[in-house]
Amino acid sequence: MDAFEIHGGRPLHGETPVYGAKNAVLPILAATVMVEDTCVLEGVPELEDVRVMMDILTTLGARVTRTGDRVEVDAGPIRHTNVPPELMRRMRSSVFLMGPLLSRFGEVRVSKPGGCVIGQRPIDFHLRGMRALGAAIEEKHGFIRCAANRLYGTQIVLDFPSVGATENLIMAAVLADGVTVIENAAREPEIVDLARFLNRCGARVEGAGEDRVVVTGVHHLHGTVHRVIPDRIVAGTMMIAAAATRGCVTLTGVEPQHLGAVIGKLRETGARVEVDHDIITVECSAQPRAVDIRTAPYPGFPTDLQAPMMALLTMAQGTSVIRESVFEARFKHVNELVRMGADVSVDLRTAVVRGVPRLSGALVEATDLRGGAALIVAGLAAEGLTRVEGLRHIDRGYQQIDVYLRDLGADMVRV
């Protein structure tokens, strides 16, 4: 089993670029199946989830090649729509293929998706929307089959602004007849990036990034070249790590407007955050102050950064209260932080974090992607040696994070 060994207590210093967003590139890769032409994506990170999605596309018949951070997809040869269950189980985002395959071929068969166990993430919103567009859906033996001779534009009101459902329904509606209106849509930047890609292919998507998205169906999409937006969660993790280690880190190639809530909370802790176009610098020389956090859909504080932020707050002056409003089982990292000396108590969706002067290194295990990032942040700041196991989760969302952190001065190796 691979593990990170981190000798903590060394402030991070230096400059590092931010690569493309996992949560943007996965739905865009799925959307390429609707294009019977070659699409070129730039800024694609080397992540396990990305490799799985590329494997799925290849299995379906697409020609997929990668050169550096550039991926070419020719989905013209795709002729079948059964997504392999063994690949579906490895990544929840494979559910994004439902809308595009249904839209292009009139049918799709998938198994229930996998991914991190961070709470219930039902795909009911996806299926309800597909039915509203005219699809017949059959669920048997762990498989979902959607079929429709044609999809027809309609009005869909989401009970919750689900990012995945918003993206899947946009893709399903792109080749449908007529106009589809999605109300209470999610507003995340990754949705805006998906819409930008689709529109470059000839789609007509309006309102992405707002709570009302309008999709006017078209008959054909053509190939394009698209650069994926930078990963705001990776950027946020690095910003939090800089503050936790009392260092000074400059991130380049970022979108500061995507990180407003994170910048605000870091400044509340006492960290200095400077923004200049696509550059963010975070500096912290003193013990951070406690702050209260409530996760929320964008533009609120992102649930994906709740765990790394908790790692920082375990070393803050005073008591912080963290309320997790998105996923009900997203405090699994707490026991591991406590193993390192943190003082955290959890009651349902609320965590009370009483700051301690310092953490101490320990053997810990990541049980999900963002919880793993929290353990890395904690290990970087802790005294002594921290060994982080469960890297398969971390590899799903962070590209060679040990290399990037070593470049910033961390004493960290993969063993």
C-alpha cells in the first residue's frame, strides 16, 4: 500500500501553478460523446478519475489520445452505449455519460455509480429530469436503462441545486427538440465551463452560472479546442496549506472569483491574501484565529474544502463551529485528526473544533478524497512524522500533490 510520509513543521514557501479542474474536465469528457468529430481539451490533469473516464470512452469505441495535458477525443466511432459496470463502480462521475449517450443514441445502460462514501448522493434528480425530457427508465439488478426515440424540451425544477444533475440535464437537452428550462440550477463555475465547451461545439446554452438555465436544442455538434478552467479546490487546498504551515505561497493561473468564500474565510483567520488578476498569494506568520463555517452550494463555502479547512482550524486560537449542509457523512476525517492531537467533537452535521497549539505526527488513513487532503494539510503543520495511507482516494483528485508540495519546501515523499 502506498503512503505519504511527511515530516511536518516546515513552512511552505514559493510559487506553483494550478492545473485544470477535475470537476470541470469529467463532464466535458462525457460531453464529447455527443460530437461526431474530434475535440481537443487542454489543461487536463493526470488523475485517476480522468484516466477512468478516458478508459470508459475508449471501451465505448472512441479514439482517445493524451499528450502531456492535452487530450484528443474522436467519438465518431462509438456504436454501443453500455458503460462497463467495473468502470462505473470506480468513479461516481461516470454517471455524466447518461445524458450525452441518451441524447446522441436514444438509449444508455449504466450501473449505479461508485466514488467516495461521503453520504447519500442519489441520482433521483438525474432520472427525474430524463423522464421529463421523454425518456423511459428501467431500474433492475443494479442497472439503469434509459431509452427515448427523441428527447423533447421541457421545464425542469430541481428540488436541490445539484451540480451533477444540472450538468447531466444540460447535456441531455443539447440535442433535444425544442427548449429546455432548468430552474433552481446549480451555479458552480464547472457548469459554466461545460456550457462554454458545448457552445463552442455549436450548442445553445444560456444562463449557466445562474439559477435558471435555458437550452435550445440543436441537431448537430462539431469539434472544438477548449482549455479547462483551473481547479479551485486544488487552489483552495494549497492556500489552506500555506496558512496552516505559517508560510507564504503564490498560486498562478487561478480564477480568484471562483474562490471568494475561501479567500474571505482565510482572511478572517488572520492570513494575508493578495489577489492580482490570475495570481493569489497567501501568507500567514501567526497562529490563525477561529472562524465559523457553513458549507453551501456555490458561491458559498465549498463542501470540498470543509475538511482541509478543519485541519487548519484545529490549530487556531479559540473554538470554531463547522456546519456541513451538503453531505451528511463528510466528517470521517475527524477521527484521524483527533489521532494527531486535534480536539474535535461531532454532532450529526455540526463539528465543534477547539484549537490546540500544535498537532503531532501519527499514522492516519484517508477514507475519502477531501478528507485525505485534510490529513496532508495536518501532516505538513504537525510536529514529527505523519504517515498518510489510503492514497487511492487522494490520487482521484490531486495530481502528484507530493511533487507540488516538495517544490514549495515540504519534506514529503511517497513510499
